[in-house]
Amino acid sequence: MMDFCQMLAIFLFCLMSICSAKDWNYFTFAQQWPIAVCAEHKSCFIPDSVVGWGIHGLWPSSDTESKGPENCNGSWPFDINNVMPLVPELKKYWPNLYPDTKANSFWEHEWSKHGTCATSLPATSNELKYFGMGLKLHAKYNISRILVNQGILPSKTAGYMINETEAAVKRELGVDAVIECVYDKEKTKKQLLYEISICLTKEFELISCNKKEVSETTCPRKEPFFYPPVHDNFPQIDISVI
């Protein structure tokens, strides 16, 4: 049998885990542009089935320095069997683009780091509900549709300014989003549109993201960024989920 000290240690560990999991007050839902993702990683492959914005993650967040809890329950590892009904959609809309990693490693990472911190809510209380909610949000707030509605389309030549893009997204959503870019030092030598994050309450209502994060975008303020199509032979964007 465990002695008192062992029992106390386990109790304190569980208590800290529960507290850390509750130490957040909104979600950050991040979607990323596959071309820009691959600009950051040498080993990267975009399947033909991926033709639009992919989910990066659904993250319990707070405006503290830590930006929210992480890795809240090491005793609840990701099990692919629990999300099998979603796998076809996950491959298309939440894809792992790194062929040098395990097929399920991206989902495993997102569940372990972020999903385990969202299980206190009924809507995200297990793997199936958590990843299912990510897919629902991707369909409801599809970045491809949002940008198209504002005349921002993938192009091999057109450049876009961040101020106008931030304003365009706000016109569509009614709230401020965080827009990020990445510099493609290997191929185009240009700043590429990389990620757009929106923020939501625990009831999944839109709210403006942290003003500091919005203002500290990694996109250049005085020069354009670029938004190249995902595939040369498939330049269309995916708004079919709307």
C-alpha cells in the first residue's frame, strides 16, 4: 500500500493538473497556409487532397505570459482509434505535411499539448469531440472563403498589405484576428502569408484576439506579403466545406 507521503504527492500532482487545465478563458483557433508551412520545413509534402487552409490547432488560451495551459494530462495519450470516423476529414483539413514524421504525430501532438487542457468543457471533453470541434470551426470560419469574399485570392504575382488584410478579415468576422507571415528564404525570397488565428469564448462565440498579439504581427507593415497557390496544377481554393 502507498504511504501517506506518496498519496499526498499524487493528490497534489492531480490538483495542480486540474488547476492548470482551468487556467484559461478563451480558445485560439489557428489555420495555416500549406505553402508557407513548407517554406519553414525542408521535409514537407502537400497531398493533392489538400487545396486550402489547414488547421494548426485549437488551443485553450489566456492573456497571461504563459498564453495558456499545456500538456494537462500525461495519463491520457492520443489514441487514433478514438477519432477514426474523422480521419478522412482530418487528413484533408488538419493534415500532417511532414513525411519524416509518423502519420498521426501532428494530431497526437495537438491532443497532448492542447486537447488535454480542454476536456473540462462538454464540447471538447474527449478526442472525438475535440477534433470534431476543430473541423466544425474550420467549416464555419473557413479562411479561404473569408479572404475570397474580400478579394484576396492566391496568386503567383499579387502582393497584399497587412493593414488592408487585417481590415478585410475584421469586416468579415467583426473581430480582430492575428495574422502571421513567414519569410521564404529558400525559394521565393518573399514574405508569405502563413497563419490566421481567431479567438473564441468557451461557448465558441467570436471575440477579438489580444491587441498586443494583433499589433505584433510577423507580417511586414511597409511591404507586401504574398499568398501563392497551394498547387501549380490545382490553383483553386477550397471553399467546398461552407
